[in-house]
Amino acid sequence: MKALITGASSGLGADMARVLVDDGYEVILVARRKGKLEKIAKELGENVKVIVKDISSTYNCIELYNEVKKEDIDILINNAGFGLCGYFSESNLDKELDMIDLNIKSLHTLTKLFLNDFIKKDQGYILNVGSSAGFMPGPLMATYYGTKNYVVSFKSALYEELRRLGSNVSISCLCPGPVNTEFNKVARVKFSIKGEDSMNVARYAIKKMFDEKLIIIPTFKMKAAIFFSKFIPRKALLKMTYKIQEKKTK
């Protein structure tokens, strides 16, 4: 089997590639940073191919698909994405639009293109990397939380469509809490709770993807937080989330 992973130059993307290669899969790694991709490819050996591409544009997503469609991809992992912290009224519009392009439009486009191929051959796995942020509002990270809410809702709808079609294609969504990756640096935040080990999350995510789990939440702590958030009044939840986000900026 062969997997394509976006955002694969570091963090969860790179670790999921390591897990799959260790299990005997071929992987195609996609990211913007050529040096980091080549370093990972050298580490992982001959079962790895790298494609240096910025997939934040729809055109580049289509170009990527056309470049690999003859590779007979079995697994698509949409991992590319980033966050931004601060008051919405003060944050940079260009960065927010770039985030929407990458976190939503690119994931949407690649899912659409590969899903059609998977449906035709009636097999394949799609793993969209969301976040625990996808289940709640996020003052001080409004755009990021909004993009992850889209990912969770989008994936859930596709899951039911595939079930109704009687398709053997599996679609899952990984929704971790804080993970020790470069996300913090890019978003300019520091998590107020200890982040999970990236490799542990990657192993769990790959296992549950093959188990065809709909929502993949790696830790009991985060599962409990998401569950109990459903019973908290919306305004109270907003206040709690704001306090959590505020701590990240200090």
C-alpha cells in the first residue's frame, strides 16, 4: 500500500510517515521545505518519495493530484495546517486567509480528488487531521478554531455519505489536544498544559485509521474534556476557552 502525507516535513506528518514505513508501507511526503523533506527521506530509506510543493493554493493541489494519480495511492493523510493566536480585530488578514486556504480549501480539494478515485476502486483510507478545537469555539484563535470545526463537520458528513453508498472507503478525523510539534512556534503560543508526544499520537492515529474509527482522540483527558464541554452553557464555555487561550499568549 502507498500513502500520501501533506505537511510531512516535521511533527505529526513526519512521525506518521515513520510509523507507516516501519509497517512496510510506501509513502509520498509533501511539504514546502525541501531540506527537511530530504532529511526525513534519507532517514526512512527507499520506500519514500518527496514532493516539494506549497499546497495552500487550489491550483497546486490539483497539480499535486495529477502528479501522483498514477501512483495508485491507498491512503491520503491531510496533515498540513497552521494556527494563529490573538484578537481577531488585530490579527493579520493575509495570514488568516492563508490559514483558511491551507486548513480548509487544500484539505477539501485533496479529499475530493482522491475520494473519487477511492470510491471507484472501492477501497482506501483518508485521515484528515483536525483538532480538539474542532468541537468548540476559540476566542483568541477564532480563525484556527473555525477551520478545525469545518474539518470535523466535513469529515462526519462524508462518513455518512460513504456509509449510505455501501462504500468500503474509510474516512477518519484525528482530533488531538496539544501535541509537541512546531505548531506552537508558528502560532506564537505556549500551551498551558503539557503537550502529548508526537510519535505516540502518530502511532495511535494510524492504528485507529486502519480500525476505521470515525473520530480519533488520542488521550482520555481530551476525550473527557470534549465530552463534558457539550453540557456547559455556551457563554460559560466561551469564558473558559478564552482563559485557556489567554494563558498560551503569556
